[in-house]
Amino acid sequence: MIISSCNNEGTKHNIKLIEKTSIRTNLTVDSFPDSLVMDNFDVGCMVSYSKKDANEYENIFMEGAGVPSEIGKSLTIMKIDRTLQVFHSNDEKDMKSINENLFKTKLSNKDYEVEVTTHLGQSFEASDSTEHFGTIKVTRKKDKSTITIDFKGGVAC
């Protein structure tokens, strides 16, 4: 936004231009211990992701059935801008299957939008688990700042 003002002193004109810029702060996604959020989830399958180059126990994303559990609904928790953020989703509405090994999920709360692109990796029948990898894109609604993170993880039941 540019604001201009004019000061007329006789025949002399002083024009001042003042530029106002919006201040953007860096958007951050931080890890958190699963023990911090486990009371929010019901028993059953859990999805947990960590940054691709981080320790697998440094969760940045956890998803499962919330308490109380509702069929077809999921609860996702992430730590964004140093605050735990909760996203409620309707699996049929918010998740789109691209093919049998790729799906996209869109989540939103009042402050953030999250888009997760997930590739399914190897499945392990004995432990009822599947490896996942992909990207998480987070957008802060108030200033449209974004961050994209490569992740690894999976689902375990």
C-alpha cells in the first residue's frame, strides 16, 4: 500500500511517499512427543509422520479416531507456530484417492490449511501397518505464508 501526502507552501510542493509493508513471520512446523496428545485419540489405527530427515519418533503429524470415536471421522494434530493445532476431518469429504498408492487430504481449522499428499509404501500384514511418504503443505490463513515438508511415517493398527 502506498500513501501519498502533499504539502502546499506557496508555490513549493512537498510530496511524501510512505510505503507500508506487511510483516510476515516464518511459519514453523515442529515435532512433539506422542505422549503429549495420545489422550485425544481412541484405540485403533494411528497415522504418524515425521520430517523425512528426522528421527522417526519426532512426530510432526498424528491422525486417528478422536475421543469419542465417530465412524468416518478423523482427528489430526500438528504443532504449527509452536502451538498444537487440531483438525477434524470427514474422511469421505476431505480425502481424495488419486490411485491405489496415492491420495490427497485437505484439512482446515480457523488459522491454517493443510494439504497432505501421501504415497503408500510397503505393507506389513503381520503387524497390520503400511509405510507412507510424501509432502505436507501448511498455509497460515492470515498472511498466506506457506511451508512444505517432506515426510516419512505410516499407519499402524
